[in-house]
Amino acid sequence: EIALDTDEFTAVCPWTGLPDFGALTIRYVPDMKLLELKSLKYYLLSYRQVGIVQEHAANRILKDLVAACRPHRMAVSLDYKTRGGIHTTVDVAYQATEV
């Protein structure tokens, strides 16, 4: 299992236009391909100008990364900083079906 994390994830609230900051953790069991770290960094930086809610961001990241490397399994956890007095963590996962 490979674990990757950053506490520098940033996106924009689609309603207020204010930045959202969070920690992102990616855990996966690769098959034939690995995620290249520089490419992953640039991919995550692309969210800085994207108006997206936390739940959608976590699901989009999971979908894109699964498409990029087709792992046996992958989990993404997106933990945003507290805003408006509420703290939220979104966890999403993928499990390949065995054929």
C-alpha cells in the first residue's frame, strides 16, 4: 500500500468565492501503474481556481486518480479546515472488481 498526503490542498467555495484549505490523504494498492508525484502535485494545484464543494472534490479526485492508474484499491480522505464552526472530513474509496 502506498500512502501520499499533503496539508496544502486548496479549492474555492463555489458560493462565496473564498478559499478552502485542507489536508488530503491518498492510500492505494497499485496494479501496473503508479502515480507520479510531480504530476500529482500539479494536478492538485489545479484545484486552486476551481469552485467546488468538499464532497465533490473528494469524489472527483478519486475518480481521476483511479482512471490514471487503475489500482486494486484506493481511498481518498479530504479534511478541510474548520469554517463556520463546523469541521468536516470526507472519505471515499474504490475497490476493483476481480474478474
